[in-house]
Amino acid sequence: MDYLRGPLYLDIASKGLCLAGVVLMIFGQGGWFAVGVFAVVIGVLFGAWSMVVARRMRRRERDGVDPL
């Protein structure tokens, strides 16, 4: 469980970016809408990265070997 700190931070960062992007898309005017869309896309990529890292860490803990 000690290794799950990295995926947790990635997950928090992804949710924060998505939330900030949605707020920018709703309340932003002009070019801020595009910045909000970009923030949501980056947040989704961070979320996917977090899931991949968590899956690799769980597999490594269960098998005791490095999956790579």
C-alpha cells in the first residue's frame, strides 16, 4: 500500500484539472473556454495515467515481480 501514494496524487491532480477546466468553460469568456477544454483534456490524460500506474502497482504487489 505504500506505493499507491503516486497514483493517489495523480488522481487528485486529474480531478482538480477537470474541475478547474469545467469552471473555466462555464464562467470564462473569450479564449478562456479553450483553456478550460485544454485543462479537461490534460486532466483526463492524468486520470488515465493514474489508472495505469495503480494497476501496475497492484499487479506487482500481488505477483511479487515487475510486470515490465
